[in-house]
Amino acid sequence: MSTLKEMAGTLNLSVMAVSKALRDAPDISVGTKARVQAEARRRNYIPNRAAQNLRLRRSGLLGIVVPQINHTYYSQLVWGVERQAEAMGLQVILGHSLDRAENEMREVQKLISRQVEALLLVPAVRWQHRLATLELVRTSSIPTVLLDAYPAGAENFPRVTWVVCDDQRGGWLATEHLLALGHREILFLAGPNGSSSSAGRFIGYQRALAAAGVAYTDARVFLADKDIESGRKAMSQALSEKAPFSAVVAHNDSVAIGAIDTLLQQGFRLPEAVSVVGFGDGVLAANFRVPLTTIRVPQKEIGETAVRLAVELSKGSTVQPRQLPVEIIVRSSTVAKR
């Protein structure tokens, strides 16, 4: 493998000049940079990132913890993170929490021990543990960006920010779409307690009902979580309680798919008997047996934005949270009420 010293000798330049040219330093001429880069390509030169980072007293590492990478929604977030990190010369270390607070703490501790420069976290939000991880990163002074949701009180932690979608707008759009189709008895399958995304989508649902003059009732709200099985259970509970409904707004696509599965097993025809709207627009939404009307979340853009915010935080900048726009994607799971 070629070294900087060998390239410098070939080009009759100093090692420092070659190094600066490869880093696109402003005090090296355009002509010299072109010569060095051409020689590097000829030699298939691969920079030693570890040595560079050691000289710069940085690790060049970015840590991210997600509930599970085999969930298509989170894999899209991670794809965005990796794409942006590579463009900024950073390497990503991935951890999984399985959406459990104790696992999240353990993974964050591992990443801190690897001396990551910043931490990205899709929080495993539970009421009893909602701030424990943030207390840990505060003690370690690790810049942290939360993705997709944040716990109440996160704004009180320095060097912590977040990037989320416009959850309230999404809840509104999902409910408004069903109202426009003539549905008035609309179930809401809520996400986990303590999550900003759950709260935002629920508020959007309530406000859309109020704007249409439809009375809100707790009898049409059922607690789910974020997975398919919780959607099945919430839908089963709604059916057992015999709350009248013709449509469903689900916390996310997985919950919607679980609800649809239960409805089909119970003999309901979809969407003729029941219309269902999800949230997220992951890969499953368009390819499910009943293609899902859903709220599209810019998943890769959330990941990319999170990396940029993390880098700004690591430089000591004050960074405001970001909220990215959403839109409704209409497919076969919703029709006008008959």
C-alpha cells in the first residue's frame, strides 16, 4: 500500500504538502492539488483515517442506536445517517435497543466507551425511564441528537437536540382524509405513552375532528405501541368493546397492518367495511396485501439532518430542533363511506 512519503517523493513535494492537497487545504494551489490527486488515483491510495483522526485528536466516529435495523422504517433512517456521515468523513457505529430502556442504556455506554464524537438516538421512550439516557449523555458531555421522537423534558438538557417529522400535521392529514370520505366514527390506535410522536399524532387527530364538528370520545381511542402485534391487540380490544367505527387512524404503518390483519381475520372487507390510514410510508405500506394509505415521513432526510445537527453540536454551536414536513399518500386502504 502506498504511503504519503512515497507519493511525496514521486512528486518532489513535502509530505505535509501532499497531506494538505489530499485534504483540499486552502493554502495549496489548484495545480498541486490536481497533481497529488491524480497520483493518489494512480496508486489507489487509501487514507489512514485512524492516523488522521489521532493527529486531529478526534475519533471520527458517530454512534447511533435504533430499536431494530430489520424494521424498514429504521433502516431508512440509518441509510440517511450513513450517507451523510460518509459525505462528512465520519464512520457510523450501530447499536440496537430492541425498544427497551435497559438495552438503550447499555448500547449508549458502549458507544461512549468507543469515544464517539456524537450520538444519534431513536429513543426507547417509557415513562419510568424517559430521561435516564439523557442523564447519562449529560454526564459524558456527548452531543446527542434524537431522531423520530423525544421525551418530555429533553429541552432541559444542554447539547441535546432532535429532528422529527410534523406529527401533529400528519395526525391532522390522516383524520381529515377520512372525514372528507364521509367517515365520522374514526378509531385512533395510539402509540406508546411518553413519546412526542404519539402525542403529536393524537393532537392532530383531535383537532381534525373538532374542525369538522365531530365530537371526540375516549371510547374510540385504544393504546397500541409501534409494532404489528400491538396493532392486532388494539384492534381486537376495539372489536371486543363494540365501539362503532368505519375507519381507523393508526400510530404507524406496523400498527395499521396489525389492525388490518385482525379485521380481515374477523371477516371485515377492506376497505369496503373499514378504511385504515397508517403513518410512515415504509416499504411495507405500498406492498401490503391491502396497499396502505399513509402519511409519508421523510425517513432518509431525518437521518441526514441528524448527522448535520450532530456535527454542529460537536463544534459547540447552539442548534435548534428541526421538524420536517409530511404528506398523505392515498392508496387502496381507504374509500368513501358507503
